[in-house]
Amino acid sequence: MAVEFRSAGPQTSAGQGTAPPSPAPEQSVQSAVVHLVDPRETLMPMLEGLSRALGYRRAIVALYDPATTAMRGAIGLNVPDPLVQSFEINLGESQSPIVIALRDGVPLRVDDARTSPLNQQTLGQLLEMEISSFVVLPLRSTSEMFGLASWQGRDVPSVGVIILSKDGPLTDADIERLMPFATQAGTALVRASDVERYKDSSEQHAVEKEWLFWMVNSVADPVVLCDANNDIILQNVRAESLFKEHSDDSEGKRRAIFLNNFFFTAALSNSKLEQNVARDLTLIDPIEGTELLFEMITRSATNYFDGSRGTLAVLKNITDLRQATEQVSQNVQALQTAEEEVRLERDRLNLILRSVPNPIILLDNDNQPILMNHEAMRLFQASPLESHRSRRAHICVSNEAKFTSFVSQLRLDPAQGMSGEIVLSDPDSREQLTMAVTSTEVRDELGAVAATVSVMQDVSRLRELERRRIEQILFDSEKLAATGRLAASIAHEINNPLEAIKNALYLLTNKIPQTDPNFKFLQIATKETDRVSRILRQMLGFYRAPKMEPTDINRLIEESEGLIEKHLRQNHVRVENELDSTLPPVIASADQLKQVLLNLMLNAQQAMPDGGTIYVTTRWSDGGDPEFLMADSVQIQIRDTGKGISEEHLPHIFEPFFSTKDTKGTGLGLWVSQGIVQAHGGSIKLRSREGRGTTFSVALPIGGPAQDGEA
């Protein structure tokens, strides 16, 4: 019959019977009494009965504590509790009758405490309790669980003493009458300690039993303990689901459990022939009805309480191993199929990579190349047949170092998509290539970075086209601005004499009668002059005043520099800004001022064919700085380190169609820039020395151009 596995059982050696566990060697009966027993509950009724029967007025019980080798007051009769608690005698007071009674286990009578060999502290305490003559009775007894404490190599036979005092004289007959009481009191104390110890031992046994239950049932494998006849004695919960029937089980489940017990008993019988050998055991799942394959591990077990023998069996479920074996063979076949697919996919990928004209490179986490297409290999890997000292090999090594450093910097960006530009050298033509690089981190299933794939595109031609487009826009803007200014000037100059002609025709029309044959010619002349006026107004419409609004000059400078940054870098020109962060907004046309800034910066770059530096500074004057061209204005200064302008050309710099660039320039850039600055109410100045560079200073009033009618 199966029993639930909830008992650990006592753990003793053979031949010890059912005795409870022994206490620790250092624990004595005295320690047990001191720490486990409440003497007030045990002895107080005895003391009160003794007082009533024999007339003892005062009493104090002192228990011996081996840990401190001292006796301390525990309870008292007609003695205040504070005095009882403060009473203490060390066993080192060897001449004290109280110590002698405890140590030798004999009662003693003290007729006068003042003449006895008590130390002053003990004497004072007894007198304060109004105890001058007394009897000291040792509390002697033995324990089934504890031994005696020792002091200086001798056993101490008593657990404590009782000090009794009465009003009359004390005799030896009093001691004889008190001895049975002392023995009874000592026995009561020791028995109380034994009871407490048994209680603690029982509780500990229950705790260990509960832990053993959880330990065995926390195992996922069935654990079964059988007797010599292979009948199940104990089993854990998992084993119960396979071997134990319940009254409400279905017939099919009962049949499965019956077969399981049969198979298990047969396997257990066979295992006894080969001890400590694991063997396979097939059982039936009572719920699912499926086969379960177990590895049965058996060990012999002996119950030392009654000497009976049995077998402990642990069933390891290896059903999944059988399925895993089948799965492995299927996986091998699937891997072979996948390997073929991977090979085909790799061939397709290599074909695609070879067909892509842009360099593609795959790097590991150490920035070492894993995979490159043909174009990337041309840039970064020299042919094995080439000498490592050849010019081409040197360029490839330099390109690889630049690219590795570039990707390392990009990885500092936490974003997964990373892009930037890098300048490499063509190993064949030695031409500088500006490559736009887009790098993407390749992550595994756990989200960790496994590699970095980088795709590069040669944008050198795009940058050149962009530069030419900007120059063409500036060129067209200059021509359009010049045309507008010319048209406005012509219209303005013609409009004045035309108004005089119209006034003259008006006077003639009023003086000549309509019947005059020449009157119709006056009408024709008037209509034609009106038509010419309309044409002039249309020409003036081509040159509309720009829209003025608050403009951040510093931001405008940075935007202009961004447009030509690549072009300047390709020409080895560096820009250094010193922009005043306190600069106020200026009422101006941002588009027109950007045209002026681009014109001046490109002129500065063209003045430095071998490269150099453009210094751009901004300052603000509220009227107190004499270096400024005007008060309450913003000054923009653009200085280059180029070859400068000759003295003979300086007076003509702002004239239209004048250029120092031979046939490359229109000669309108500075003229248009001057017109834009003046239209904003500002001024532009020039300082230049041949061989020392040129400085353009632009001053713009913060409030914008003066309105009509302002001084």
C-alpha cells in the first residue's frame, strides 16, 4: 500500500532505539534549567506551602549558570523582586556556605550571617532582605537528557540553592524536615527542563519533516521507497501520479496505474540482480495514455530503527531523449538541405555584389573586413602579386586606415543608421574621391551587434556639379540684378523728361481748339506718351524692393558656409569664424545678404589658388566704437590670406563689368553686392595689399534702410 512521503523519521545510529537526539555536549542540566524553565511557575507554590506549614517567612531561590560560573537570584518569597534580581554569588567565593552547599550538594545552616565567611556584598544583600540566619538547601536532581556541569574539574551536583529564613532559631531538625522538599523542588525543576527540551525537540522534528517533504516533492522525477517485497512504502507526489490509485479514477486510469506497478515491480526485481546499475523502464502516462521512458536508478536502503531493508528508486524521465534522437536525424537532414540553400544564396549574393558598381564592405566588431565586393577590394586591397612597397599598395593601406578610423567614429553615434563622407584615393588614377558612406549595424537574434555593413558612393562629380550650380546661380543672380538695376535706372532717367513732354502736350491740348486740323495729332501724341509711361512703369516693376524682416546674421553666415563647405575643402581652404553671440537681428533681406556673403567668400577662395584661410568675424556697435563705418550697426568682415589686389585695380573693383579673373568672371559680382548693401542702407569697404590678402568690411544698420522722408 502506498503512503504519502511526509516523514523524515528519527536519524540515529543502529542499536539506539527510539531515544531522542542528545543535546550538545556543552549543554548541562544547570544550563537547561536556567534557560528553559520558569522557576516561579514551578517553585512558588512549594515555597508558599512551606511558609504556611513550617513558618519560614522569607526565601530566595538562586540558580547556577555554568556560562558565568555564578548563582543568580531567580524568585523570592516575601523579598522584593529588585533585590532578588540583583542577588549574585560567584563560585570563586569558595568559603561561602552558599557556594559550598551548591558545590558539595549538602545542606548548611548559618546561625548569624554577620559572623559567617560571606563577602561584604553578599552579606549586605542578605541583610537588606532581612535574612540574618538561614538554611541553604541544594537543589539536586538528575536528567535523562542532560549531564552535570563541572567547575574546576569537579561535577556540580546541584542546579541551584534555596535560602530559607524564619523568625525563630534554626536547628538540625529543621534541615532534616527540609531535605525532602529540596529534593522535590530540584526534581521539579529538572523535569520541567526535560519537558521543555522534549517540546523543542518535537517541534524541530516537525520542522525537519516538513522540509523533507518539500525537498522530496520539489524533485520533478518520481522517487519511490520500497520494502524487501518490492511494495511501495513511501513515494513523492510525482510518483503518486504514476503508481497510486484514487477512488474517483476512471477505469482507463486505473488500468494504466496497475500496469505501471507491474512494470515497476518487474524492473525492480531485475535491478536487485545488478545493484547500482541504471536500466530503462517504460511506463504509461495515466492521463495522456502515452508511453513514458524512464531511466531507473536504484540504491539499497536500511532502516536502523527496526533493521528492515528496502530499495530507493529514482526514475529519470528520458522520453525527450528518445524524441531528441529522432529530431537530431531530422535536423541533420534539414541542415544538409539548408547548407545547400545557403550555398546557392551565397552564390547569388556574390553575383549581386560583383554587379554593384559601388564599394560594399562588411566589417566585424574589431573593424576587420569579413566580406568585400570587387570595387571595395580595388580600393582597400592590393594584389598579392604587387610589392607591399608599391605606390598602389601604399594607397590601399592608407585608404583602409582612413576607412577603419572613419567607421570607428561613426560607431560612437548611438543611432543604428550612420552616414558621413570620407575622402579616399583611387589606387589606379591617384585621384581624390569623395565617398558618401552609409553604415548599418547588423544585429543577431539577441540584439547584439554582429557586424557593420558599409555602402560607399562616389560623390566627387556630384560635388563638382553642385559647385558649378551654385556658381551659375550666383552668375544668373548677378546678371538678373544688373539687368533690373539697369532697367530701373533707364526707366527713372526717361521718366523725368517724359513727364515734361506730357505736361507740354496737356497745355497745347487746352489752348488749341478741337476744330483745329492739328488737334488730332496732339491727341495721338498724348496717347503715345501715356503708352510710354506704362512701359516705363512695367520696367520699374522688374526691380521690386526686397522683403525686409529681422535676420540673424550669424546664422546666415553659417548657412552660406555650409553651401560651399565641400568646395572650399577640395580647394584646401579653411574657414575660421569669430562671431559675436550678442549680435542683434538686422532688418534685411536674407536671400540678398546670402548672395553677398557667397560672392565675397567665393572671391576669397579664388584669390587663394594654393589654399589658405578665410577669417569671418561679426561685431556690433551701438555708436561708441569709432572703428565702425556707422553707428548702431552690425559689421561683417571677411578676410583672406590670398595674393591681394593691385593698387591700380582698387579704384575699379566695384565698377560693373570689371573683373581681375580674365575671362572667367562677369565683373558684376561686387557691383551687385555693393548695390544690395547700399539698398539696405549699409556700406561696403575694401582693404587690400598685394601679397598680404584682402579684407571686405560690410556695415548694416540694425533698423534696416531709411524710409522715404527720413533724414
